[in-house]
Amino acid sequence: MSESIMHMGPMLVLAGLLVAWLAEVVSRDGGYGYNLDMAVGLAGSVIAGSLVWVFFSGIGMPLMFGSGCAGAMLAIGAQRGLWRSARLA
């Protein structure tokens, strides 16, 4: 079990950082800052990757990277959508 975590953990961190960096590059004007995007991307990646790993324990590294990217994208998208609506209200 700890061996799987040691192999999958860096994939999730890499996925979260990559998606957060891409979000900052693509939407530089509408973003909330590099540090906040990195924190939200890492959190989303780790949470989504952990959930996928719990439900599908035999998943490989490329699929774990993909699930980490998907989780980071969802987290950053949700954060930007919710934060924007809170600012306008």
C-alpha cells in the first residue's frame, strides 16, 4: 500500500501543478493569482486521485495522472465560478 502511495503521489502533485500553471497561463487576466491556483490545483488533484485510488485500486500511473488533472481542473473551475459569484453578490 505504501509503495502505491509513493508511486502515485508524485503523479498527483505533478498533475495539480501542471493544470494550475496552465490555468494561470490561459486566463492570466481573469485569474486570482498564481499561489491560489497552485493550492487549489494541488488540493483538487490529491482529493480526486485519492478517491479514484480508493474505488479503483488497480489503476495505473497514466490514469492516475489523468484523474489528477481532471480533479485539478474541476477544483480550479469551481473555485473561479464560486468566487466570482460571491464577489458580485
